[in-house]
Amino acid sequence: MYFIKSIVNIIIILFISMSYSANAQEKHKDLLKITDSLFKNSYPGCIVIYNENDDDIFIYDSARAEIRYGPASTYKIFNTLLAFESGVASDSTYTIKWDGTKHSFDSWNRNHSLNSAFKNSVVWYYQALARKLGRDYAQKYLDTCDYGNTTIGKEIDRYWLDNSLQISAMEQIQFLRKLKNNQLPFSAETMQKTKEIMLQDTSFGELYYKTGLLIVQKVGWFVGWQVLDGKTYYFALNISYDKLDSLFIESRKNLSVELLRLYLKSI
């Protein structure tokens, strides 16, 4: 059953990509030129923007958009769903105590709630959460949701970081659409609580998102959706780096928001 679902998803992704490729040069040719310049002057990568209300998709580097990378901290969205659905966390105030281990990010070196751990991308918190949830529980929902390659590696608290679990930008969009529209196999309450945690910026509509940084593949993620004037725009960006610094860290969001603005001007 999971094999059949995966084949169907691959066919859908290929169909969207082929349809996009046939029309992109005409429909989004100016935006493609600007986007190409932005990526060439910053970091190599791809972005997918899906305009749900107008059923319009913009893809920069369609080949890369189908390549799977480890989700890194974007998987915190999925782990948050698991935490609520399992009952481990009844709400976003669920707190795990810091064990005193010093981390490179000062914001990690304290007790964290689910809400603060998500927003500060606290790895140790979600590792502790994963150990509480267990392998079987996580695997059940990875399979049911058909999340990327659905693979949990040897370590239950590192599989989204060690490249065992992988997902493409196109698959991120599929997952995000199901979450936004309450079409995942979780309760409506679980999905609503997760979406509330994901809302992190209201300066440009409502921006629901999560960042990710995968050290083993030198890839950064920025995924989520924007609600503006009653319309929803999904996005999934991944970019590669040679040197990990603050510029790269900030570029994930900055580049995504800039491309969202440019997309809105182009339609």
C-alpha cells in the first residue's frame, strides 16, 4: 500500500513539474530571471511557491525541487504533531527541563516549553521528545502520512538529522497543504495546535514557518505558508552552503520572503 502511494505521489510530482516546465518560461519568465539572479548572487538552491487559491505553482530549479534532503529542523513540525496526538504534550506549554549540557546557542541552555523549543529550534528538546514517543509511534505516522522516504535510521533521536529520513521541496509542499487543510491523519485539535505554534511572523500577512539546517548535506531549509488577504501561498526553499555563518542562517528566511513578495507582484 505504501509503495503504491509513493508511486502515485511521484507521478503527481512529475506531472506538476512537466506542466510547469511547459508553461514557466511564458507565465513566470520575468520572475524566473529575477529569481535566477538572486540565487546566483547568494546560494545555490531551489524554491517552490504554490498559490492555492489560483492553483498556480512557481518553481525555480525543478530538478532540485524533486531531490530529497534530510528535513533537519523542519521535521519539528511533524514531531510537534506527534507530541500532541500522542498526548505527551497536552498544550504548547509542555516543558522539558534542561539537563545542564552547554550548547553553542545560548537560547538552548534553559528549560523549554514546546512553543519556545519550536521557535528557538532547540534540538535537545525534540530529541528528548522523540525518545518519549518511540520508534513504533513515529514510524506509524510517517508511513500513514507518506512523509518523504518514511525512513527512521538507527538512532531514534537523530533520524531527521543524520540523513536517514529525507524529503524533497515538492513533498514538503504536499505535506504542508495537507496540514493547512486538516487532511492529515491527526485530530483537528492536534493540527490546530501545531499551526498556532508555526505562526511566527505577522509583518507580512501571517507567516507560518520552520527553518532547518542539515549539517551532513550542508543544506538549509525554510518551509511553510503565508496567508495574505485571505489567500494562502505555500513555500519550500532549500539552499546549499560552503561556509556556515550568520549570513547563510539569515538568508533562508530573507530569500524566501523576498521571493514571496516578488511572486505576489508578478501575478
